[in-house]
Amino acid sequence: MVTKIVVIGMGYVGIPAAGLLAEVDGFDVTGLQRRSSRSGWKIEVLNSGKSPFEGDEPGLDELIAKVVAKGTFRVTDDIEILSDADVILIDVQTPTDPQHVPQYLSLREVSANIGKRIKKGALVVVESTVAPGTTQNVVQSIIEEESGFRGGEDFDLAFSYERVMPGKLIHNIVNLPRIIGGVTPKGAERAFEIYSKICKAPVRTTDVLTAEISKTIENAYRDVNIAFANEMALVCESMGVNVFEVIEFVNELPSRMMHIPGAGVGGHCLPKDPWLLRHGLYEYGSWKLEPEIISLSRRINDQMPIHMAYLVENALNAKGKHIQGAIVTVLGAAYLENADDTRNTPAAALVGALIAKGANVRIHDPFVIGWEFGPHEILQDFKAAVTGADCVALVTKHNEYNSIDFDKLKNQMRTATVVDGRNFFDQKTLEGKGFEYRAVGKAGIRRTK
């Protein structure tokens, strides 16, 4: 008997999940993707057996080609396929607005589409990260209202989050533990039967609220740890000390594991999930509680690109150059190395801060095509990006930047200044070649009284 699975949303979660499920004997998988100017092109690309991602994704190209050729995976924009689905996975984005309130337009829309078409006995799994309480209070409520069915009786519902990241999409789904929260134990068990076929690591089941909270706390925990490292980097800069040497010493103690500071925190999860946790607490908690540590950590991490802009200005001043009118080349538009994912990238905030200071900004990235944060064109020609520049500011440590010839770079630039947001370059080497060098968490800032 063939199990018909529909995966709604062909993004960084939906595509690898759909491909892995389509590889399982007895599963027939259809990806459901809105045909919009921004993402509708993915339909044809995937149906041709190719991955739409530009970054390095081990095994994904081969997997998509295999399941398309096998005939067990295809992509459509026809929502009527939901009527025949035995299992429906929801993998749409759940962003937050500038006030940190989750925007569930897509989630509500797909829930309504499911409710109008769901057949009795189907299983729905929310894989999108949501504020705790959302699966039952939003998704279940909408499906029940539109269908007239009862969740846990006429259809099953679960929440099961991915731990994917660009560069490790397949690896993380297959090899990291999976958490499943069911609205009922039966729903959790049905989801377990699906995921245990593609996951080699332990698959855990619990209730839906515990699973939702686990996801948001997991990412809030990492965000808080990064914020501590970032704040200590600023402390060390101010005191004229190298934070990376300090981290080495701290981490020699087995019970310590201090994180690495940098130009900012990006991606779809870390900048957003702490706010989802906070929102769920405010909406569905027994009393109002401000989670102060995660709120403060978010503010610290959001300030790091602004600090990068200050480092650029400081380095230029040391060379007798004003930032107003200076040409600054930002290296890396993606939030993560060797990927094309620009979601919540700190490069966007850095570009905005530099423009506010009067700089002329160029952006280079070997993987990103297009730019959604303004009119700036992404340059993929490194020489064109740096020629005549007064400063290069590294945000993303793409492998390509390992091979920079700094003697050549110095001749190409108008002013030899480098700002390193990822402790990527060797300070002594650059300073030996005559570059004015600044880095997050390192001594070298010259302040004027």
C-alpha cells in the first residue's frame, strides 16, 4: 500500500525532508509550492531533478535527481492534491515582525487550505517552528473550523521540528535526534512511524506543547550563549585584550564551553525563536513573565553588525580617511559560510549602518544571487568588488576568502583597511603587509577622547 505524503513549502526544511521521504519504499511524495515571482521558479527546477540551492549541500543534488527519476517525488502548485493526502507536512516560514510578533499569514493560509480538503484519518505534522501553543490554538483550530472534523478523532496532528542548517540539510535530518509532540499519543505514534524510516538517530515522542517549547528553548539557549561571547568580546576590545585567547584559556576547563563571538547572528531560527518563545509565554502562559535573559541577548546580538560599522569607521580614521564617501566592500551576504541563505543575515544590518554613516557600499558573495534588503547588487567577481575600496569588512567566512592574495588586494584597494567579523584572517600577516586591521574581540581600536 502506498502512503501519499504532501510537503507544503519547498525551502531549506521541506526539500530535504521530501527527498528523504520519497526515497522510502511505499512513500509517494508531492511538494506543494506557491507559484510566486520569488519562489515559484523552484517548481520547474525541482521537477527537472535539480536542487535550487547555490550553496554546498552534500548529497542533496543526487537525492533529488534520484527520487524524481524514480517517480516518487514531484512538485506542484495545485492545492487540490491535499484532498488525497494520507500525511501532510507543513514547512512554511513563520517570521516575526519588527515588534517580534509572529506573522502566521502563510501558516493560517495553509491550515485553511488543509481544512477545506483534508480527508478523514489523515495525519498533519507541523514542522515549521512556532510559538509554544500554536499547533493547537492556531493550526488545529483552523483545520477543525474549515473541515468540521475533530483533531485527535477525525484526523491526527503532531509537531515535529527539524534541526537543519545550510550545508548539513540531509545530514542533520538523518543523524540528529528527532522530537515529536503529538496532540494525542496516537498522533505522536503515527508520526514516529513516518520519521523513524528516515532518521538513524533516536526518535523521541512527547506531548505537543513540550515539543514546541523544546524547539524554541534549544535555539534561545544557543542565542544566549553567543550573546555572552559577544559581550565579552566588547569587554576585551575595550581593555585591549584578545578575546579568542581568553576563550582558549576558559575552555581548557572541561566544564566550560564558551562560544565564539562575531559580526552578528543570522539565519531563520536564532534571531526569531527566542521571540517565539516569549510570544507563546505571553499568549498562553498562566501569568505574564518577561524572559529577560533572552530579550537582552537578542539586543546584544542585534548590535554586533552596528559595532562592525564602528570598527570600519575606526579603521578608516586611523588611515586618515573619513567614512563619509568611503567605499566599503562587505564580504559575505549569506548568514552562514558556503551557503546562499540570506535570511536575517547580519550583513543586512551592517550595510544599513554603513549607509547611515555615509559610506558607499559594495557586497560580494560567491553563492548569493540577488539581494532582498535593498537595491544593492551582489557582486560575484571579487576583483570588481574590492578594486578602489577603502575597506573590506568580512561578515561570512566563505572558503573562497581563504585564498585572498593580500599583496594583490592591497594594490587593488584605495585604502588598505580590513575589518574581520569572524576571526578569519591572520592579524600579524595583514598588519605586516601594511593593512589597518580591526576585528571583533581583538585589541587595536584607537579611541579619541
